[in-house]
Amino acid sequence: MKAGIVGLPNVGKSTLFNCLSNAKAQSANFPFCTIEPNIGVVNVPDPRLEKLEALVNPERVVPAIVEIVDIAGLVKGASKGEGLGNKFLGNIRETDAVIHVLRCFDNDNIVHVDASIDPIRDKETIDIELQLKDLEAVEKKLEKVKKASRTGDKGALKELSVLTKVKETLESGISVRTMDLTDTEREEYLKPLQLLTDKPVLYVCNVDEASAVSGNAYVNKVKEAVKDENAEVLVLAVATEADIMELEDYEERQMFLEDIGLEEPGVSKLIRSAYKLLNLQTYFTAGVKEVRAWTIHLGYTAPQAAGVIHTDFEKGFIRAEVIKYDDFVTLGSETKVKEAGKLAVEGKEYVVQDGDMMNFRFNV
């Protein structure tokens, strides 16, 4: 599961990516490794792991991860191959969610590609290119579906109806993610097309240090512009984050954060937001050998969650023993949880909740 960082040139994408690459400065438990020059695997900061580590005292701790991709800057005409357009759009298509960086600060020393600061215009520039590329894909598919619908095939007629609405939406300059479609319609008709504007998006407003806590007029405009998109907006002073990450001493970093009114580095919030954007959640296993955060999709059942550890766990699933994180922390150990009658035995239909602590019984 990947989240891609997108935006116009010189809006702070690479600086943000470099901040994430230095996220290990927060704690030895949160390293970053490079798969390719523009792809990083970032561990998800989770205070719950620290509490579990203190209670269990394991040999090692393994956090959850999220993959971040730094995608080349887009320019007008990308949908027609301008600049690195085809590479840019191809890279976005391979991601599961989009982190859209918008420049929301003034600085005459950093040239803007359009010579002025306007995050709404910048957003629309990228939106239009993505919409044009999606329109191209939908029109190609519609040609095939129209032929099949002439036979009276009910499935084809339904697909024709959905794709026609998608085409009209895109032609109106509106992204597909805003459409009121059923989960089935999205799964059956849109998912195979991998539409760029159907991906969930997190807008990162890159501000100056003075605006890091409460934002500014640019940020307010962005929030107003995206209010109907069901998208999250995160305010981040990327240059300041870069300065924080250069400090090797933890105490110095905390003092820096306190001076500007922040409780933690903004990149920590970004990583958690990206994890949430990807529809991911965490369950834990805890023992003396290892305390581990396992990454699963929202809605996973107990057998599916077990399968993330090993496919045999899912195939031979018998039951799951579930402890709520809060109960474990309050009572202090698995033994005390059992004594208090707080350990639940769940079957194949149980839907795992974020923070569940689980043991699986299986037989193959």
C-alpha cells in the first residue's frame, strides 16, 4: 500500500520526502529505508507500542509501516505528455492514495512555476491534468461497453450508466472521488480503471514557521475549496520540519518544537494521516520475544488478520483470543486480563478493531 506525494515543482515535495527520510531522528524505533531513490518505507509512530514495550519488556519492537513515493513535479499539459507527464501520471496510478502538497507561503527566493502564490490555482492545475487523463481512460472503456450494451446485457447497461455519469462528472471539472456511488459500483466498474481522481487525497498546506500552528489565509482558502471532497487538510511547515530533523539530540528537538508551539514533529502526523488515508489499521501481538504492530485493512475479519502473519494461520483458523488495548494497559498483563474476565474468544466472523491485541489458534 503506497501513498504518493504530488504537487507542482518547487512546492516542497522533495523537502517533505527528505523529512520523512530523516524520521528516524524521532526515535530509534522509527527508521526509514529506501527501496528505490524515490520510494521509502516509513514506520508509523504509535505511542501504544511504547506502552506495550514498557509492560512486556520484549526482545524487540516492530512498528507498522506505510510506503511513501516521491513523484516528479507535474506541469500543465502532463496529460498530453508534457514534461515528465506520462511518468508522473503512471507513478500516481501505481499508488493507493495521494498526498497533494500545496505551497501556502510567500518567499521571493523560491521561484514559483507560475510566478505567483495561489494554492487554489495550483490545485486546479493538477486536478485538471488528472481529470483529463481519467476522461481518456473512461472514454476508451465506454466505447467497449456501448457495444456490449446493444445486446441488452444487463451488466453492460448498468456499467454504461455508471461510466456515463463518471464521464459527465469529469467533463464538469469534478474529481471522481466526490461522486455518490455505491461500494459495488466503485469495485466493479471503477477499480479496474485505476482512475487517478478516485484515489483518496490528503492536502498538505506547506506554510512558513509562523503559520505552523494555526495556518494562514492561504490555508483557509484551501480548506474552503476542498470542503466537499471528503479530504483531510494538514498544515505543515516543511522547511521548519527539515530543520528539526537535522537536530540529532532528542531534547533539542523537543525544545525546538515547544518554541514554535508543537507537541510533536508534523511529519509524525503526516505518516499517521497517510496510514489512515490508505484505510489501514493496526492490531498487536505481544510476547517476550516481540511486540509487533500488524497492518491490516479496515473491516478485516479475524482469519484475514491472522493471514497477515502467515497464510497457514488463515487456512487453519480456529479462534482468536482478543484483548482490548486499554484493558491490557490498565490491568498490566495478559494473566490479570484473564483473571478479570476481559479476554474474549472470537470466531471467524469477528471484525478486528484498531488496537486489538490478538492470539490466534489454528490447525493445518
